[in-house]
Amino acid sequence: MKKLILPATALAVSVSASAQAQDVPIVRDAEYYILEEQHGERWATEDTEIDAVIAEFKALNDGNPPNILYILLDDVGFGDMGSPTMNAVRGYKTPAVNQIAAEGMRLARMYTEPSCTPTRVAFMTGRHPVRNGMANTAVDISGFGLADKEVTLAEVLSDVGYNTVHIGKWHLGDIREAWPNWQGFDYAAFPIHQQGQLTIYHDDGADEEVAISLYENNYDSKYTLDNWFRSDASAMVTGVEGVRNENVREVNMEPGERWTEEKYHQMNVDYQEQAMEQLRMLSAKDEPFFLNYWPLYPIVGPRTTTDEYTTPNGGTYVEKMKLVDEWIGDLMAEMDTLGITDNTIVIVMGDNGHATKFSPQSGFTPMLYRGGKGATSEGGVRVDAFVRWPGVIEEDTVVNDITHVVDLFTTLARIGGATDGIPRDRVIDGIDQTSLLLNGDTYGRRDYVFLYAINSLEAVVKEHIKLAIPGGSIENAILADFYHLFRDPQEKYPVSTEIGAWGGAKFVRMIERHIKRKAQYPDEAPGLGRPYEGIDNLRPESVEAVEEYLFMVGTPQK
Amino acid sequence: MKKLILPATALAVSVSASAQAQDVPIVRDAEYYILEEQHGERWATEDTEIDAVIAEFKALNDGNPPNILYILLDDVGFGDMGSPTMNAVRGYKTPAVNQIAAEGMRLARMYTEPSCTPTRVAFMTGRHPVRNGMANTAVDISGFGLADKEVTLAEVLSDVGYNTVHIGKWHLGDIREAWPNWQGFDYAAFPIHQQGQLTIYHDDGADEEVAISLYENNYDSKYTLDNWFRSDASAMVTGVEGVRNENVREVNMEPGERWTEEKYHQMNVDYQEQAMEQLRMLSAKDEPFFLNYWPLYPIVGPRTTTDEYTTPNGGTYVEKMKLVDEWIGDLMAEMDTLGITDNTIVIVMGDNGHATKFSPQSGFTPMLYRGGKGATSEGGVRVDAFVRWPGVIEEDTVVNDITHVVDLFTTLARIGGATDGIPRDRVIDGIDQTSLLLNGDTYGRRDYVFLYAINSLEAVVKEHIKLAIPGGSIENAILADFYHLFRDPQEKYPVSTEIGAWGGAKFVRMIERHIKRKAQYPDEAPGLGRPYEGIDNLRPESVEAVEEYLFMVGTPQK
């Protein structure tokens, strides 16, 4: 048997940024080369055909590649949308997403990172966030974020002529360089932080005691010495808006004003209206567009703030899921009206499993797969994902090859004609899955996923077998439990005794390759900076909150 | 608020059999009257419209009601067929059943009894098998079965002119009166027992040690005194065939011959071929038909007897599930050829959750719902169920009202014009769900299910709330755990503290009504008799096995 050797490029040290050009191959993780060695020739043939399809599409589309509308939903688990059968199991309906599923392709084995920020970093950069210090999620003021040197999908698409807009959740840091309008988007409207602040850690959340560590709470605070230990979410910056590489402005908050659930609802409504408006504006231009719409709903806080429950399920998140589905339907209808349905790729997906913390009041508990947000069991990292591209992607199809959200970076860059903009000086985890989209089931180019919980490698999937690494201790991998994901979606019945040590040995080698590659391309720190710099109208309480933060992270070490 | 009182008929003592006539109402369980009191008027209006629809169908169908093809699959759990999404989760495909789902209606909340025999009794009689002594399942020679006095769907349909044929699994007892050709079927081909004998307790099963208590096993039997303690499945009667109310003959087994997995496979192939042949013969007649086809596959025994694994799942049951799906596709294609697709109701469903005993080698583990065959958690009693009636039942629909397999008895009798034949001297649990089939979601007439494990009431479902009775002790029901089945399909997060004692009180009252009704219509014993009487060509070893059985059940009590 032929001995597999990593190609020279895989072993090379980082090339300088100036050497980035189309003749320099993308730097991959080791596992990709294992597959490329076996299938590279076939892939090259397919790619030639794919190039012809894309060229044909562009010829029919005024020379433009397709528009891209990417809708990323927060904390929606596998089976929560896009299927009438699963709708029945849950007791609510998602007709708009079901329609997109019927008109497009379900990526049935789409993996994400186990929580919001890492998944979003993975999509934007095509890199596992463990590589760029963004595997962790900050909920409070934190002074870090997506580094400027990271190259985002917005940047590479912008470089080839796309108009780029981001609307909604971002949550990639509270420092300026991390914000979407500094990361390649021409225009952005987004909250600096996330729904922890916006729905739970505010006064309404305090009233219902859905969170601890709040500034105001339902008890006598006579023993409280340290007010800074608690969060005052209203002092944190809320929603901001701005254009590319310019300061942003906070909107809809006056100095001294308190954040409420009602304001959160309005923020959601505003983002939906802005998404609709941007769709109209972008479609009127000559260039293609990339509209990145990341709704904050279905995540919602106190139960009492929803007026009416309109599903048999009656969960808080479910109620907002139904609303978001309606909004997605509105966007699709607007696209029909604008005549851009046929030249726009629409992707709808979740960013990780649903948040089990609020089960079952949310309406969601783990269902098909075990675990939820935060877990590296399948329930934490498997999501519903649908791609519609009329006339190019076959409608009403289901593909069962493994994909990971990082792949969308590479795939959309390729379809947008922006592959040359992908940096060549760092590992790109995203794999070009255009062949899967165009040719269908079994045309995927990935048979593995590395699953990190923040910075700890907790599980590895290869084919349909999953290795759960005990305590994250990689040297024990050979002794670890394996699960057969088709036969046992809930990872409850280890098949280790069947697969045996030979399977373990293969997994250990796979992990060793992955780690060896990291020695060549080490994980890096995130961007660091002063929180909230670059906001023109910072409220006095926000200025004070930053001072408190700086004192807390600085002084105690003195 | 109006006080609910059970109507007089509900409190009356049993009417004599001679009084059975169409003006005597069907005797119901108490819960039905609670609903009828609230919705009876609306139901009557709907029923008038439904009668018109059925009359119109008959007018267009030479005066005949529709043919009925009922395909009941063994040990196939919820999500195992009929959905491309769930196919992807499991790693195999069921295109034929998916097609039936697309052309018909998914009954998304179809409940069964928790195992094979009880579910089949429920379908045939419209009664929970606890009422007629058939809630238990015998795997060996047993001398009991479905009593002659039970009135089956085959009998009531036969009485109004249907030709009736049963092919495949029966498993309602090894005494003559229990057999399909004595229970209303003009012709029947079936094994007396079930797959325990046919796939596990035979010599191939012994070789692979998939079962204990076998006649031959892979050890030195020098300490064995009692050969009768072990089963010799080859001595038990296997498949028989016969016509109505006449003796049957065992087929494909000579005296002294051993049963093998190969013979089991051939039995399955034969039943499929007979189902195809019967379809052709029945469709050529002037009368409508009821073809009851209950495949033995996907249940299969030793892993080594499958030559080739052709799905990514690779499970033993999955491999046969794929085969059964192909066979169902063949039946559907044959119906098209025969021109009977439009005047035939096709129902495909499972009989209980998949058998978790052989997980994950079977390819099945609990998935959407917790538990499997034998459990009263949803995983044991929720099944995939699809009904196709072209032009009458709307295609590609999903209804989420509660249904139970007993309802098919009453519903199919009504559609077949045989309601008058339903006996009036016993409780009929089956509810007429024709309105649900014809009018769709929310037109169901049942909001409850009583879930028995054999003869013990273990759980009660009312609406989307499920009460799990601790240790089957009904007086503790008020303290029991409730589950919200939409939000928590796996019954892991009790919401008892939310629903509180008021919910418990309602459930207790519901159970009390159910028990009070049983005092009026007590549970009865099954039919009893000498095993295997009525088989013309009983093999000598079968005669001997019966003698051993009679000695064992008789002598020790002397």
C-alpha cells in the first residue's frame, strides 16, 4: 500500500502575505491532504465542470456571480425547522423554511461549533475559531474580538465587487476592529453584545429572576459591597450602526435610559425591516450582493413579555421561531417581487444546538441528538441547514455528506469568484463543497470534523463514527468510546468493543496529524483593545462601565 | 359551568348480542363521552358531509366502497420511514414509503400498544387487548389466542361484501379459533408463531448465540437434565395456509426438517409474492377487498446471514427495512398497473417502537422518542403511520391529532359501510377518525390514550401532557410526573411542578372514569384450547412438542 505523505506545501512554513496569489495553494489541515491524495484527480475533473456551470450562470446574469443571502438563526437545533414531520413532533410550524427546504437542498450533516461566537467566526473566516482566539464567548464587556488580520468572507467578496451588508447579531467582540463594518461590510447594523445582555440581564429579566448577578434584583441588597460584580446591562452599549471603516453610532438609547424587553423586541423588528430595506436597495444595484442577516430571535428572555402563545408547543423560543419563520417568508416574497429569487443563493441555518438551559420553557429540549448548545455531542453541533439556488441546486434534495460551517466560507468564495482572496498564510479549515451543492449526495469532500469545546478537542467525527475523547485527554483517545452516528444518533450505546483498538489507532493518528499541523501553524490570540472605541455617541454610563472594566482587569494584578 | 354527566348508555349494563343493531349506539370508554358531550353536534354535522363524500366515491366506484390494503411493519419506530430528513439521520432510504407519505397523510401522533400482539389485536378488534386477554405475547407453544367471540375488522368487512385476505405475520395465538382464516379472512397464509422462533430460536441463532434457552447451543450439555426447558423451534409449527373456517396445512417443512435463517428468508419472499398475487386476484373481482399484509421483515436474526450490507447504516434490521420498502414499492407499482390505485386506501405503519434489545447492531436505537418496543414511553408506542386515498385524502399532509391503532378498526369499518357490524355488547375503544382523514389537522376526535404495559396501566396521555404512573400505582397518579410531549419528546424534564396538583387531579378523575367503566365491562380472558388443533399435516415432532407442553402446564400442578 502506498505510504501517504503530506505534500510539501503542507509542511512549508507560512508564506508571506505578499506571496498570496492564485498559484499558491490554500493551506489546509492535514486531514484534507489525506483525502486529496485519494480523490484529487476526480475533484479536479468535477471542478472543471463546476467552473463551466458557474460561467454559464454568470453569462446569463449580466456577468455577475449570484447574490448571497445568508440567514443564520441563533440556538435552533437539528429538527427545529424545515420539516413538516419534525414540526409535528414539536407542535409548531415553520412553513417558510419548509418551503426553502422544498425548493433547495438540506445539508443533513451540517456541523457547527458548539456555540454562537465560534460558529460565526467559523463562517466569516473559514477557520475553526480555536485558531484565532475566538473559540470563547464573552457576554460582558471584554476587550477582545475578531482580529483585524483575519480575512472575512465579506472582505473577499467585497474585493471582487460584491456589495456587502450585515444586519443583526454579530457578537464577535466589543473592540472596533472586530465589528462588521471594519471586517468587510459596507454597512452594518448590529448589537455589540448578545442576548444575554439584551433579553436576560436587564431589568425585566431581574424581575423574573431568569438570571443571577444582576444590577437590580428582587432582594434586599444590604449585604452588597461590590456593585461591579453584578452586570448593569443598560450601561453596556446596545445596538449600533455604521458604514465601512468609520465610527458607528449607538441607536435608540438615550443617556440614562434603561434597556427593556420591549426595546429588544423593537430591535428585532427594526433589523427585519432593515433586512427588507437592504434587500430592495442592494437588488437595485449593478453589482451582486452579500446580505448577512443574523436575527436575534428566537432567543427571548422572560416568559411574561410574550403576550400571546399561538402554538400547541407554547414555548417562548418556539413562539419567536414562528415569528422569524414568518419574517423569512416575507424576505422570500420580497425577493420574488424584486425578481432576484433566481440569481440569489439563500442559506438558512442554525448556529448550534438549542439552548437547553431554558428547557422546557423555551419549547426546546434535546430531541434527535443528545445535548444542546455548548455540548460537542451531536445535539450541540448539528443544525438544520438549507441552501436554495434555483436552477442550479436541485430542489427538494437531502445530502448526507459531512459539512461544517467553515466550508461555507470557502464554497461561497469560490462561487463568488473570490477564491484568490482567501489568504495563503494560515490554515483554512473550510473545504470547497460546491461539488456537493451542484452534484448532490456523496459528492462531499469532507469525511471528518474536529469538535472543540472552546479550546479543548473533545470529539472527532470520521465518517459515521464519532470518538468522544475522555476528559479531552488526547493520549487516551485509543481507549475512548466510539459511537455509530447513524444507528445511535444519541450517542448512548458505545460500539468501541466492535470497532476495537484498530479504530482507535486510526483516530489517534488522525488527531496526531491535526496537532502536528498546529505546531506549524500555531493557534493565535484574538484581537485585543479598549472596548467601545469607535462609537461616536457613547453614553456616560457606558464610559463608566468601561472604566470599571479596565480597573477590574488591570488593578487587581497590581 | 355545566356538570358533565355520562349519558345513560354509558352506564347501562351490557346489551345482549341479539339487540345489536344500528340504532343501538356503540359502547365507548368513558372518556369518549366527555368529548362527545362537548363536540357531538359538530361531529354530527361533519358526519353528514362525510357520508356524502363516501356516497359520491361509491357512486363513481361501481357502488363499492374503497379497497383496503393495510401494511403493518414489525418493530419499526417513529422516524424510521417516510421522511427524507429522518432517512438522512439514520443513513438509509425508504423511497417507497416516502412516496406514499407524499401522496397521502402522515398521522404524526399515531399510538400503538407497546408490542406486536397487542397492537395487532387492537387493530383487528378496535379494542385495547387488555379487555380480551390479549395484552400479553407468547413466544412458545401457549394454548391461548384471540377468542372466537371477538369481532374482527375482517369479519365486519366480509359481512358487507369485502373479499378478505391475510398474508404474513399474525401472532394472535396457536389455537385454531385465533387464526385469521377463522377470524374473517377468506384466505390466509401466516406463521403460527413469530420471529422469536423464526429468526432467533433456531440453529443459526444458536450458532451465533443471539438467544439463550435453545435446544442446541455452543456448549457441552453434560449437565443438562431437562431438554424441555429449552426450545426446539424447528419442532414448533412454522408457516401455514388455509381458507376460511377450514383446517390449515403447514407449508415448506417436512417431518424432521430443521428451520433455518434461509428458510425464514424464503418465507418472507413467499409472503411478498403472495401479497402481489392476491392483489392481482382480488382486483379482478367485482367486490371490494381488504388485503391485510403484515411482513415479517425487517425483523431478522443472526448478523452473518445477511450477505451484503448496502446502506451507510449497516444495521441488520435496516438492511431488511430497505428490502421491505422496495417490496412496498413493488406493490404500489402493481396497483398502478392494475388500475386500483385510485380506489384503494393504503395504510403503512409500524406496530410499536423498534426493538432496542438488539441495538445498535440492528441499526436502530431510540431516536426522537425515549424507549422502544415494550415501553410505554413514547418510543415504545409512537409509530410512523401513513394513509393514502387519492382524491379523497389530501396529499402530502401531516396531521397532529392523537390517533390510536384501535381507531383504524372503527374508521375503516365506517368507510367500508360496516359500522352496523361493530358489536354493541362490549367496549369499543376505536374512535371513528374519518373526519380527521378527510378534513385534516385538528379534526381528530380523540385527545387521550391509555397506555398499558400488558395489563398494567402505566401512562396516560391527554392532549400534549403525559402522566407516567409511578410503578403503575394509580392512587399515586396525583403525585406522578407529567411531561410536555411537544417541548420534551423524550420525557426527560418533568413539568409536574408547573402543571401542579390540579393537572394531577384531572388525570386521576380521568383514570377513575376509565376504571369505573371497566367495572361495568370487565376485562375478559383470551380464547383457550389445545395448540395446533386444526392443522392437517402436523409433523410428529410438533405433536410431541404439544404433548410436552401439555405435560408441563398440566402435571406440575397435580
